[in-house]
Amino acid sequence: MLLSTAVANSTPVQEAHSYFKNAVGHLLAHPSGHYIAIEYYAGPRQPADIQAFLSHAGRLLAHWGWDKLLSEHGQMAPLTSVELEWLITCWRSQTQEHTPILYGALLLPHDDLARLSWRASKSIMASPFRGSSVTSARKPDF
């Protein structure tokens, strides 16, 4: 959904809009900030669901040429070894074709095991991924 509002220079203001949802979570595009927001849901998921979810995130970034994401992991269950391997080997390499450096802010999961699985993926993907991990509920401004 695009919303046009009269501002001093008559430039349309673009609001965030829903891009994709499945059992894993919700992707939102933020055109004004040139970033995507990822909200993960609690509960079980299948590896195919997370692959589809993150593939849509990568396509959204590539389509607009964006290099920033905000990822909220609050109630997310820990990544399985299969999910972590796919994230490291497939998703990041596919995304890197279009975006050499990806900037991100991660709001870490409340669950300790889920938090550790994301920290492990961050250390393995450190070279092409530039980001910060925060536990605060305050979302950063891009």
C-alpha cells in the first residue's frame, strides 16, 4: 500500500507494507527507509517454510537493491542444524550476488538456545554481513 501525502516538496510518502507471510513469520517492505523488516513467529516450522520465507526476503532485497534489514526474533524457536546450514550456505550466498554487504539489526530471541543459534550463524557469516545484535525492544531508525 502506498500512501501519498502532501509535504513541503510534494514528494509522496511511502508507508511500510506487507510483502509475504507464512508459518515462519511476516516480511514487511519499508520503501521510505530502503529496508525490510522480518518478524518471526513462535511455534514449529518446517525447513521448507523457512527456506521459502528467507528466499522471499532475499528476492525483496535484490528487487529494490536494498542492503538493510531489521530482524525481530523475539519468540522464535531455535534454528535446527538443517536450517542453519541452509542459511549459511544457500541464502547468504544467493543474497550476496545482489548485495555484497548486508547491514542488519537483529533483535535476538528470548529463548537462550535460539539466541545461541543466531550468534553461531552471525560468526560464520561475519565477513559479508555487517550488523548489530540488540536485545532492546526499541527498533532502530534506518
